[in-house]
Amino acid sequence: MEKEVKQQLYDQCTLLKAPYREVALEYFYYEISASDIAEKSGKNLKTIQTQIYRARAMLQKKYRKEAD
């Protein structure tokens, strides 16, 4: 069951537009911290946090549509 849920999460993350796709995969799927993503990408931590927040909202919207 967990493997199926992880695969569904991966699939939904890949459907997002850049830069949200990369941030969502790293944060939600690979479970990398926001500060590590910021350090690795060379972006401001606040920028990464905002992208994570927006990606989460987009994913929630996608999951709600599937549930209906």
C-alpha cells in the first residue's frame, strides 16, 4: 500500500510545472529539507519555502479533483 501511495505522489509531482515539479519531488517524495534544497540549488531559502507552499496547494487541488 505504501509503495502505491508513494508512486501516486511521484506521478502527481511530475505533473506540476517547473520549478514546482523539482521542489515537490525533492521535498515530498525524496524528503529533503527546504534548507538542503536551497543550498543545493543556490536559491534563497524563502524562495524554496514559497515554492513548497505553492506546490503543496497544487497537489492538494489535484488530489481533491481525483476524490470527486
